[in-house]
Amino acid sequence: MKCMLCPRRCGADRAAGETGFCAAPDTALVCRAAPHYGEEPCISGSRGSGAVFFAGCNLRCVFCQNHAISRGAAGTALDVPALRDTFLRLRDGGVHNINLVTPTHFSAVIAEALSGLSLGIPVVWNSSGYESVDTLRQLEGLVQVYMPDFKYADAALAARYSAAPDYPAVALAAIGEMFRQTGPAVLDGEGILQRGVLIRHLILPGSAENTLRVIDAVEDHFPPEEILFSLMAQYTPMPGLEAFPELQRPITQAEYDRCASYLDFSSICRGYTQSPESTGETLIPAFDGTGVT
């Protein structure tokens, strides 16, 4: 069957061994499944988020922090029963949620694994935001929290860094579908997000204007008191950026201050900002198969 799961609609027959843009086979590949404390406070909490990191990616940004697993077939192949066991094992370990990291290209198998599974904690869909609305509709009722990136309001940047000039329109439509499914953000007594949408945006060096336009788009399209927004400053230059000299540095304090100030003066009133001191590789977990059996 030709794969049409994501907006690229590349048509690869993954069941027959073909790989498309995501470089992933038909079976889910998992590189790590363990408590993770590097997310926003409403996701990580005190007991950690049960993060399941999938290999491959349908966006594959040139600056990806998880480039060690997003470029191709890393990880361990898990079928539906093994995925279910992984989710249950994390749940039984006391995590606040099941956090599916870069899951888009495995949507079908993940939906099957979640179907009929009673976890008792939220499932978090942690993605690039480059999603097909039709695919997202197959997740309705299975996912309680959506945590999409909104990387680009600038189509030229999306083309240069992610080969996806349609990203701004696609991401807005996808996030709109996510919000339709979940409704307003709801936190429990511990401050843990139980339902809703948390939109993340990473400030890129030299691209503060893109960040301002992202903030504008979020403000224009979503009720500011009903979504959460996270402004991230942790950009860290990764290997292989020789063709992108502008990306070979962290963001400056002036870039951060401009973006954070703009957010402060917007109507977006719920969420998080991250200090530029967060840069570096300490937030990147070891993709060593921890928790994968």
C-alpha cells in the first residue's frame, strides 16, 4: 500500500520494504522508552514523561537536535503488542503520560497499539507539526494532548531548512485539527496537562522575524486563553551544517529578548519561555535503546 500518512504523500510501499522521505520501514522503530525530564513542566512534572523516541522523521530539519535517530533506520523494531507493552511498562513505572516523540510516520501502527488500550494517563503526540489532517483524524479519542512544533511562518525558511515550503499552511491546519479534538487546555492539581494543545516554537539564529510571525499566527488562529505556547531558546548547532553558515551558532541574547518581549506584548497568556542558557547537548537524551525490549 502506498504511504500517504504525511503531507509529503510520497507513495512509498513501506510494507514491501520501500522507504520514503522519512527513511522508515512499516514497523515502528524505537530508540528509547524511558522517563524524560526535559519537557515543559506541565509534561515532565516531578515523575517524568514516559517518552518513546521513534526513529526516522517526515520533516528532517537540517538543524535537528535528534539527528542521530531522525535521519534513518536506527532503533529496535516493535510490533503492535510490543508497543502496547512498552506503553504499559512506562505507565506502571509512574510517569505522568506516554509521550510519543516524532511519531507521525508510524501513525497507523501507533493508532492500532492505542486502540482499546486503557492507560489511565494522557497520551502526548509530540510532533513537528507537519501533519496530515486526515491522519490526525484517525487519532481522535486516542490522543489527549498534542504537542506540535510550529517551526516556520516563513515559507522560504521552511523550504531551505526542511524542504517543505508548504509548512506554514500545513502546520496551521494540523494544529487547528488538534485543537478541535482536544478543546481548551486542562491541567490537573499537580499542574500536569491532561488534555489540550501545547504549541512549541524554537527560535532559530538570524530568524527572529520568523518567530514574531509565528506568534502572530498563533494569536490570530487560536483562543489565547485556551492553548499553551512554549518559546524555546535551546537551539544548539549540530554537525553537518557546513552549507548553512547562519545556523552554526546559538541564538544571541538580543534575538531572544526581541522574541520574548514580542510574546509578552501579545495576547498569548499561558505557557513557557526558555532561557538562552538552555543551549547545549545536555537536554538530548542518549538514544541507546534504554527501555526498549
